[in-house]
Amino acid sequence: MIDGELFKMRDAAREKVDFLDVPVNFIIDQTFNGLSFESDLITKEEVIDFFNNKEVNPQKALLISNHKNAFLKTLEMVKNDIPMTENNLKDLHQILMENISNIGGLYRNVDISISGSNHTPPSHIKVYDRMKKYFDYTLAGPQGDVLEFIANCHLQLAKIHPFLDGNGRLARIVLNYHLLNNQFMPVYVKYEERKRYFSLLEEFKVNKNIKPFIEFLSELEMRSLKTVL
């Protein structure tokens, strides 16, 4: 059973490293892949240059800096036992949108559709109610299968799509918050895995089937664990 193997690997890894002491190379990979989902104009070399304080296109530098800062904020939150409340989630979104857009931290006030998806996010008039229910669930913490809980924290946020922009980046950063907050290592989805990732999101949004994503999440976690074992 993959869960049993995963938990054994996690326990072994925790004896070797502090999961909250995230290496710079991981943050570079997490930043590049997180951004490349939405803009293939940013290269990994540009992300590396930014981290090395080299000159990068100003607009790209903003995206990289904001993504890095949002991820570092989640590490700080976990280290200080700060819950992912509505205000803190909005603050994370504000960091992602800093100096890029004036919509940071503001729920959308229009209805939207997602290109290529058979799922339509809820009307903007339902966003506040959906997000209230979301936080009722997430702040209660795991009541059973911890991986299912973590997956739900990510998938439901992606499904509600509460902001006009940055929902995917935010949801993937929030995923790492909940992983770290439940004693797992952070993960990232590789650029070449994006089609599989989006198909699993679609499977959950349209068919309410969460199991394939949990299996994928387990694979991602095992990949992270193997880097320290």
C-alpha cells in the first residue's frame, strides 16, 4: 500500500533533515515550475539568474520575486504555527500580485470560465459562501486520511477559483503549506507533468473523483523524500 510506504519514508527522512529547512535549489525548481505552468516565457536560467542577483527582465523578475516571497511566507507560517485563515490566504495572494495587479487579496466580482475546462467556477456571488465552507473544512484539520485532507485543501481552492488571477500559483503554494504543516516535505509539479496535473484537476472538478490526485500527490511526496534518503 503506497500510504504505508510513504509514511515509513517520511519518518526515515524526518530523522535526517528538517523539512522546514528548504534548500535554495528546491525553491528555484518550485518557483520555475510554478510559474512555467502559466507563462512559458520564463526560463529556469532566468530564475537562477534572479536568485543569483543577476539582471532579469523587470516583469519576469517581479513574477519570480513574488512567487519566491509567497513560498517563503508559507514556511514562516508553518514555523510559527500560523493557521491558513482567510486573511492569511488573501495576504499570500497579495504577495503574488504585488506591483503586478491591484486585485491582490480581493475575491473576484465577476463570473469567469476557464479555457479548456468542462467545469465552470461558481458565480462570484457564491464565492464568499464557498470560501467560508472551505475554511470551515481546512481549519478543522485532518479528520481521517491526511493525504485526502491535503489534496482537498488544494483541489477545492482550485475549483472555487476565488481570485481573478493567480489561483493556480496560490493553490500550489497552499498545497505546500498543508504538506509542511502535516509533517511532509514540500513538492512541486514539473513543467512536463502539467498536462497530467490539469487532467487530475479536471477529474476532481467534473467527476468529484479525488483518488487519482491523491495517488499523484503520493508520487510527488515520495520523489521529494527520495532526495534526502
